[in-house]
Amino acid sequence: MQILPSEFLFPYIKHYLFLESGEYPYRALRLFSDGNTGMVFLFNQGRLSINHNQYLPSSFLYGQISHFQDLSLIEKASFIIIVFQPDGFYKLLGISARELRDQIISTQDLFGQSAQKLYDHLLHLKKSTDKVNTLNNFFYDLALQRKSPSHNLLPTVLRHIAYKKGLVTVEQIVQYSGYTERHIERLFAEQIGMGPKKFGNIVQLHSFLKLLRNKAAEISLTTICYESGYFDQSHLIRAFKKYTGVTTSDYLNSTNRLAINFMEFKDGAD
């Protein structure tokens, strides 16, 4: 289930996700980039590990993902994931996105005891609406403490890239914004955690995934491949495998998709 934050938080948070894992005692999961960072709360008896040996805390933040991450889940679990805007966490805390890239950080390391209080509060709430209100209040207080610059070029550029479905070159971004390529590259590295070219590639991939998810039976994969701006199916296959680690067929047939970029492998498929 996907729920929007309060309107005040739109510049920082894209949406909240409420997810449930499968019933099996062990699940192989995969997370790949959607161009956003996130904060994860893990409930019930579930234990989440990375690289099959490092157990993650019950609440953590992940930075931009340069390569898909394989996770293991023991026992059934429920998740709340706060999906930030691409530059949302930078705007909330002023922490360089470059430093967070490919990092997983305990929320207590960032927020101290307030993170544990938030987790405990969410744990004891039953209704999703009450949980959303609690999250809204937490991030509202953070946003009030952090004043964003009065003029920030990046949100306008990000909207332009989204409008173009990722099909925009760095040179075109320079022309659109009026800023130098060096300045654009620096902004993306500091506030998003990846360069504009790679960010555009990820937006393009997710434009394809949106079409794939809503594809009518009579529409071919080739058709939506071209609609997403890929030269041909081989170009799509290479890009898809690079970012997800699986083929489009495996993605559709061998995984349960908890979210568009967070999947649970079916038995024997990982």
C-alpha cells in the first residue's frame, strides 16, 4: 500500500510504503535503484540481512544504490518504507548524498533516541492512518528545523528529467538550466548521490516499468520498449539486467514484487 505524505512534506518525501513479506520462513529479496533514498522500519519477528551474514537494524536509512542489493529475510515481516524525493534527505538534514551512497545507516545513529521512540510508537499503532500521521509529525518537525535555500535549481531540473522520462542528455540539462555542466554534476553528486546521466537512465528504466506494469495483453514488449526510448530490445535487456540483475521475464514471472524496485524471489528463482 502506498500513501502520500502531507502536502507540506512533498518536497522531501515521495510516499510511504506499507509492505508485507510472504509466509515462508526464509525469503531472498532484491532492492534496486529507483533514484531515491529511503528509510526502512521492520516489524514483527522478521530479521533482515545483507550478504547473508550482516543483520540490519530494525530501522535504517539507505542511500543511493549504485548496484542492486541482495537481502535475506528470516520469518514473516511487515515493512514501512519512507521513500524520499531524490534530493529529499539532503534537504531535510543537509547531509551529503555522496557520503550516503551505497550506505546503510541505523536511524539511531542519525537521530538518536528520537528514532527509537518513533519506532516504538509505530510498533504499537494499529491503523495505517495513525502511522502516517505519526511519520508526518516526525518529518514535519525535521523540516521546520532545516531551512532550504530560497532558490534551488535542482527540483526544477528533476521535474524536467521526469517530464522527459529520463530521455535527456547532460548537454540538454545544461541548456535548460543555464548552468555549467560542472555545476550540474556537482549539484547531483552532493544532493542526489549520482550523476545526471545515470539518474536519467534510472528514470527511463522506471518509465518502462510503469508501462510494463500497466501493459494490456495485446501490447507487445517491443512496443513499450520503443515508447520508453530504448533503441531495441537488446538495448533494453542490457539496461534492465544491469540495474535489476534479472531479465524482464524473470522480473515478471519469478518474483513477487513488494514494490516496483523491491522484489521477493519465488522458491528456486534466486
